[in-house]
Amino acid sequence: MKKIFLLLAFALTAAFADPEGIFVDVELLSGTRQRAKLMGIENDTVSLGGYIQNKFTIVKIAKKQFKRIVDEKGNDLLATSSSAAKHSTASSSSAKPAPISSAAISSSSQKIVPVSSSSITSSAASSSSSAKVAPVSSSSAEKPVEKPVAKPATKPVKTVLVAYNAEGVEQSVVDQFTGLTARLLMESGEHPQVIRKSDIKNCNDNICMQNQLAAYGFRSIYFGEIVPNIKTDSLTLNLTHAFYEDSLPMLHRSSVNVSRTAAFSDAITNNKLKNQLLDAQGKETIKTKKNRAYIHIETDPDGATISRSEKDAICKSPCTFITSDTTRFTVYAYWNVDRHLWGASTSIMPLPGDTVHVALKLKRVAPEIRILTSPEGANVYKASAPITKRSKAIAKTPEKIPAYNMGTDSLIIRKAGYRDTLINFFVAPVSQIDLSIDLEKLTNFDEIEKQNKWLHDKKMQTIGEAFIGGSAGTMLIGALLMYFAHLDYNDADDIKKELKIPGAVKGENYQNKVKENKKLVNQGDNKAIAGSILLGTGAALLGVGLYFYF
């Protein structure tokens, strides 16, 4: 009975305990860093464990993909395993073969010498591409005869194609495009398993399905989608490819437009569908002269600059340019003189091997850039120069900024407590351009201290500017009062000269002039005193302002 309880305890411990392994910090050659459990390093394969959707999963990655594997004590396990493998290789190559009885041969051996009484596991047999097998009997063990063994075939990459889905398109058309894509995948060397989205339960989006399929071991995952365009009577075929070379997927998305009425003949013309697959696989597409389309643009008035969002200026109208695009894109035309702007835009669908003619009539426009930030109240600065305490913000979100120059431009968004954000955008000849930015909170202590110092210097400079401005006004008023005092003194002197004229009768008029003289002198004294005080105060304010400003 006691033995039964012990067996139950061991079984429960094994069922509920965390999988064995040590926590390590891994870094791939691609720069990706991750913390995971190291389950073991065997030959040229590293086994890492982790939880994916609450399920512990072991992922095996080629050893050559790693830059380093460091445990919690700082030891580089990758370098340790490499040196151990070299030492084992050297010792085994220098050792003399001897007869072995009932021995288990390890996977690190350079030569595998099975004996009739030995058992060799499949992992040991495939551990080294240079392994050799020599059948030896116990009597002839001293002179083994080596016989090369064929290298094991490379395990194919598991590929899955999630069938095209579409709304408003016949199901037979969707299924045929799925079949064409699957056939092209087979011709490219992949052997896809075709499934529908409904086959994966509890998933409503591609990301969830991608994670589920990756958990099942699929490394190459394709998603198909067909989007109808009623205005142009065409279909847009979207193909998304997620390829797991290591623990993180590489994503590629490719789109191609085909005619709705002749979808299949258009798709196979000029390798459209094959080029879409090559683009989704990250490979170079097949270039032919027929892939190029010509766009001829005329404007009223002539001489307008023609541009696209990814290119500031292509040519001056009227002109013709070449494009290899197969999907719809937008072309802008603008003409400006002394900050007066005329512009227009249109959407163009290229025709491979043909010329598209476009005529645009320019209209007066006044573009404005509206920057929306979360949270609001961020300052907007030009990115043409570094931000210093003397830099002036051109706007505060969500204010609008007038735009006078078309093409690419850059701005820096700064708000206290948040990381600076650099935004690059294309200024098109339209009435309003909306930019939305989510600001990222600062968490690094050094960055917070640096920003706080800048805010303090900026505040001191603002106070200094206020003092300098106040001193200018104070000194101006003081100077005016001194000037008015000077005028009063001049009037008093004139009256005094009149009173000194010989023969002046000291009557009532004389007494009035004496009183007026005294009044002017008193007024002049008061204005002079007030002016002197204001001039002194202004000078003091100027000194304090200059101290804070510099």
C-alpha cells in the first residue's frame, strides 16, 4: 500500500511540475532577444521551451542562428557547448577503436561502431552528417572496416495555404484561385496543405490563425483574400506570407489587380500571379517590358510639378513617366508662386504595356496640417534643427499648421513626461492633412532627468524674456516722464524770464505767473522723480532678465 501511494505522488509531481530546464537569455543573429527555458543543446540544434497560449511548447532552432545563450549566472552556454564539442571530437578521433559489448553510443561520436550486442538509437545515428558505420564483430574489433552511410534527407518545411476568402465573388472563382496558388506553390518546391478559415476553431482573424498554425509546426503560412472593386470592375488579390525562420515570423504581403470579367486570363498574363507569389516569398519578381506602364499627364495651367507620396517630384507637366506598379496609386500635381498654391490629385490604375492619359485642372488650395496627439497639449517643432531651450514651437496640438511647400517634411513632437516623436509625412495639395500620433511615456531615468533639465532651462529663459520685455516697457515710460519733466522745466524757465523783465508791474497777473511757475516746477520735479525710479527699475529688470535668459 505504501508503494502505491509513493507511485501516485511521483505521478502527480511529474504531471503538474514545470518542465525541466534552466532560464536563459538568448540572442539570435538577427538581433532578436528573448528569455526562455533551455531544454538542451544537442549537436547543431538548440531546444527552447516556453508557453504559447497557456501551453508549454518546445521549439528547436539551428545552433548557427544564435549569437549567444547566457544563463542567470552570466555563463555563455553556447561557447561552452562549442568548446566541449571540439574537445570531444579531438579525444574521439585520437582514441583507438576497441570492441564494445552492450554499449550505448552517444550522439557526439565521430564514428559509430555497432556491435551485435549494442543498441543504437535513431538520434545517435543522425547526429552528425559525417558519421560512419562499420560493422564489427567481437573478434575483428581491432581492425574495423568503415562503410559510408547516406546522409539523411533534409526535412521539408511544413507549408499551409489558408484558402482565399471573399464577399461578393462567386465561390467557384475563389476556389479556382486557391487551386492556382496551391499549384504554383508546388512548382516552387513547397507542398502546401490547403485548409479553410472555418477549419480553425475559436479564431476570427489571421493573427490568431497564424499563431495556431505555428503551434502545430507549420513554418510557411499563406493567407489569401479577394477584394472586389465595384467602381473599376476589378478584383484585388491579396496574398500574405508568414515564414518562421526562427521564433519570430517574417511577413510579406503582395497585391495584384485583375479584371473581374476575365480574372483568370488576366491573372496568368505576364506572370501576374507568379510574380505575386514571388513577391510574397520575398524573392525577385520576373521583369518584362510588358510589366511597365506609361502615364501621360497634362495640367491646366502647364508647368505643374507631378509627384507621388514616395517621391517629391517626378516631372513637370505635360510629361510622361514609366511605372512598374500593377496596383492603383495616387498622383499629385501642384503649382505655387509666392505662397499661393494651386493643386489637384487623381487615382491612376496602370495598364501594363499601355499608356494612361490623365488631364488635371488645378484649383486654388490652402493645405493645413492637423496633428492629433494622445494626450493633447504637445509642442510641435521643426525637425530641421535640434531642439534647444531657445527653440520656438510652431504649434500646440491639436492646432492646425499652414503648409506652403509641397513634398516630404518632418516635425518633432515634444511633451513633458513623454518621449520625443519624429514624424515624416508627405504634404499633398489637399485642404487638410491629418496626422495622428500616440505618445510614448518616458520610463528611462536618464531620459527623464535630461528632459527635466531642458524644461527647467526653458522655464528660466521664459522668465528672462518676461523680465526683459517688462524692463523695456518700464524704461520707455520712465523716459517719457523724464521728457515731460523737461518740457515743464522749459515752460517754467520761460515764465521766469518774463517775470525778470524790467518795469513789470507786480499786480494780479504777476502773482498768477509766479504761481504757474511754481506749479510747473513741482510737476517737473514729480515727473523727473517718477521717471528716474522707472528707469532704475527697468535697468534692474533688464539685468535680472539677461541673467535668466543666458
